[in-house]
Amino acid sequence: METLIILTAISAFISTNLDDLFILAAFFANPEFRAKDVVLGQYLGFIVLLTASSLAYFAQFIIPSNWISLLGFIPIIIGIRSLFHLKKPETGDSGEEINFRKYKGGQMMLAVALVTIVNGGDNLGVYMPLFAGMDPFDLFLTAIIFLIMVGVWCFLGFKLVNNRVIGNKIKNYSHYILPFVMIVIGLVILLRGWF
């Protein structure tokens, strides 16, 4: 059972944070940001998303767990929608650049946190139904795994800055994998509630 929770947590994190890996790499590549500000900002933003998602845990005391598991349709729908909208990601500039020069000192960390939160809609869509059907130990274990994975993601984002070949390959193919991972996570949520 713990192995399933660990695998589900890792899959949920990876599927909802692939884009964050490249955002982190962009922050690390920007000389205006210290690595410490990027890491602390990523943790701060992710903890806000984790806290918001964890509130769904309390819904299980009001709504039967098999009905809560129907929230598993959210990541399934996200995955199916992603399959229908598969396209090669744009590698050029979109013209939408954020000017970080106005931020100073600790505000750089807050800027990273804000970008993490704003980019976290898919995190909430997956984590809320996932957490809603968990018992306290599973929720705690999942949160710990997520926090460890944030550190791993920061490390990988930092390494991608120095290795454009790997970064470009991941950027070009990750969007093909994401929809299938989202659908599997949704199915796990559904099955846990009914079996």
C-alpha cells in the first residue's frame, strides 16, 4: 500500500510540475536571481499550493469517500484535453516577458513563489482529489514526497541551465507523456474510492 502511495505521489508531482522544471531553469539562468532565492521561492509557492490542496482532505468527513473519488475525473479530463491539444511546444519568445528588475532582495524569492502559485492550477486540479480520499498517514507521506521532489526539481532545473541538449529534448517530448500520466493518476483516484 505504501509503495502505491509513493508511486502515485511521484507520478502526480512529475506530471503537474514538468513545466515548472523549465521555469526553474529560466530563473536559475537569470543573473538577477540568486540560487537561494529561486529554491526558497519555489518551496514557498509549492507549500501554498500543497496547503490549499490539503484542505480537500477535510471534505472526506462530510462527503463519502467513494463520491470524493469521483474527483478523479478532473485529472482524466485534463489528460484527455491535453491529448486533443497535442502540439509541439513553442521554443521561441512569446513576447510575454516578466520584468524582474523591480524586485529587490527577498522580493526575488516572493517573485518566484508567485510564479509557482500562478502556474499551479494543474497542481490543484490533481492534488485536491488525490488528497481528499487519503487517510492522515498517506497524506503526510505524500506531502513529504512532494517536498523532497521540489528539492530534486530545483536541482534538475539548475542542471538544465548548463545542459541545453537535455533541456531541449525534455521540452520537445514531455508534452506527449503528460496526458497519459494524468489519466493514470485520475484512474488511481477513481479506483481507490470504489474498490
